[in-house]
Amino acid sequence: MKIGVIADDLTGANASGVKLVRQGFQASTIVHSATLPANSFYDAVIMDTDSRYIEEGVAKQRVARAMEQLQNWGAAIFTKRIDSTLRGNIGAEIDEMLKGMAEDAISIVMPSFPDSGRAMAGGYLLLDGIPLQETYVSKDPIAPIKKSYVPDLIGDQSHHQVGYVGLSAVMEGQESFLNELSLQLQTGARIIVVDAMTNEQIDEVAEALASSGRTVLCADPGPLTASYARAMSRDYAKKANILVAVGSATSLTGTQLAYLIEKTGSTPVYVNPEPLASYGGSWKQEVERATKAALKQAETDRVLIVTTHKPGQELVDLKAKAIEEGKSSDALAKRITDGLATISRKLLTSERVQFAGCFTSGGDVTASVCALGRANGIALKDEVMPLAAYGTFDGGYFDGLPVVTKGGLIGDKKAIYECVKFIETKAM
């Protein structure tokens, strides 16, 4: 899941980026007029439009360009980083971002930043307990702030109706907040300013928004964005599939697969190694058949098991096949692992299924998945158990995707299941 943030200055962009990093995201700040990183390992990009003190029309043009870049990059969630003292073209830039989102998208404006002394109550932004218009920002030489009531301040800058949800609804919990939010939307508001005094209240609002099913544009100095991204990524991880690609033919692998099937309730997609041990048309036919079957199975099984290891299935007589094919036994064995790897690549790059990570068993299969996925290698992060490693693909079709690799003779019966659970915790 990719997060796209648009900020109106570089220091603010960095501040929001750091908060996302602390939530486990790989974030990068992009300075104004620079291009997005070619490395898709990042799952959060914060773009600086350097638009705080420029003319409104130019600011909107820069935001529109940034939105287009983030959409092309694949961002699924968008947020607006606003100044913690509400300077800049906030309303206009929110309008421009909403223009590039779904028609029913709404914006939640929450200027609260408790750790920096910013709090919202009664619709008023307080800096260390002092109303905004009575602080130093009222004397800003470029853009002095003359109002503390945020709904009016945003309303003066936006073409949309601005609503407001007060502190009492926030303090009463998520259900109360969502009920009040719904009432505001029914009046025609598309931008809603929300009170909060504490980090806990911000977290509650973020969780409620994530569970609401609405398309939301958070507009804040960083805390709401970080909490909302965390909540949405957790929901995403629960829905996304985990691919288990197993090519090892050992009896221990069979025991581990049986335990995984028992614990997850998944129905394996068995790949027939016989037609894969060939340079003829049977190889392509089996790859296409298994890929189609796996895509169908992914609709019901979150843990998608694709394996050449079927209980009771006899091993392929590679010597006999080698004579028949006029190839070496080693070459045909590699055709089998390449077949499983090709199926894995087709699945991981399919637009029909979202994957939170994958598990591969057997060094040959792992190497083939890397090669056919055009990965440079695996960026190692942790050890799941002895001789089972966790990392992310480096480069290629699934750059940055979490992966756990394990040898076929490693671990007890729970080993593959524990590896899958490990991926789930990292994906969240």
C-alpha cells in the first residue's frame, strides 16, 4: 500500500515523513520540481510543492502536477501536510487534491499536533493554550493569520462547504464521531474540521476513518496522517494475500505443508511437475493452467499455497525424461523450478490480487523467483529461525515486497506456518 503526501514546504514534508517512518513505512521526501524515486521500495512519498507563500493559482497548478505524479507512482492513499499554524493556501490546495480523487472523497482537517503544543477545541486552534490569532503568526510579514476559528479560515480559502465536528463527539468515541461526521456530510459539507486535544484522540479519529469505508484526504501537520496510514495499512495487510511457493520434494516439506493447510484452511494449488520437466508446449500449458487456478483460489484463500509437492505423487523420472527430451537431468529439474517461479511472478504482478508478502521454500525455487522477477537480490532484514531469513526483494517486478526464504530440510512441522505468521506481522 503506497501513501502519497503533498506538503507546501520542505521542512514540513520532512516532519511528516519522519512520523511515517516511525510507523514502519519506507518514506522519501521529494524536493520541489524533482522526480519521484525510480526505486519502488518506498511505500510513502512526501512531495514538496514549495507553495506556501505563492499565488493561489500557481499553488493549485503545482499540487495538480504532484497529484498526477503520485497517481502514476501508484499511491492508494493521499494526504495533505498543512502548516501547524495554518499558513499557506490550505483550502485551495485541498480543493485541488480532492479534484483528483473519487467524487465521494472527503477531507478531514485536523490541525492538532499535541507534541508541539497545537490543540483544537471548539473549532479554535490553540498554540500552547493561546488562540492562534493572538500568537506570533498574527504578525507574519507575508501571510499573517487573523482568525483562530479554523472552519472559517478554511472556508475562506475553499470552494467547498466546510463542516465541523467538536471535541465532545471525539471524546465520546468512534461511533459518536462517525455519527457526527455523517450528519455534517448530510448538510453538504465535503471538508470537515475536527477537534482533538491529545494523541489518543487523534488515534481514535484515525481508526474510525479507516473503518468507515470512505475515501478520505487527511489534512494535518503529521499526526493524523501517520495514525491513519497505520490503521489503513493494517486493514490492507489483513486483506492482502500471502503467496507460499514450495518446490521442495522432501517428506519434511510435506509435513510442514500439511500443518500449514490445517492451520489456515487453505486449499493448495498443485502444480504438476511432469509437464514442467519439458522444453515442449506442455510447460507453458501447465504454467497457464496453474496460474489461472491460483488466481481463482486467491479469491477465497488469503494464504495462497502453490506447490509441486502433492501427497502420494511419485517423483518425476528425470533420467527417462532427459533421454526423451534430449536434455540433461539438471536442465529439466531447472525447468520445473522455473515453472513454479514463473507462476509466482505472474501471481505477484497480477492486477487481480494484492500481496502483502511471499514465502519460498528451496534454494532453487528462491533463486528462480529472483531471476524471473528480475530482482537484484534480497535485502536482508531479520532471521525468522535458524536458516530461515526475512527480507525484501531488491529491484525487479516486486521490488520491496516482503519475503521469507527457507531450505526444504529446515525446521519442524510448524516451520512454514511460523514463517507465514512472521510475514503477516511485518506486513502490518
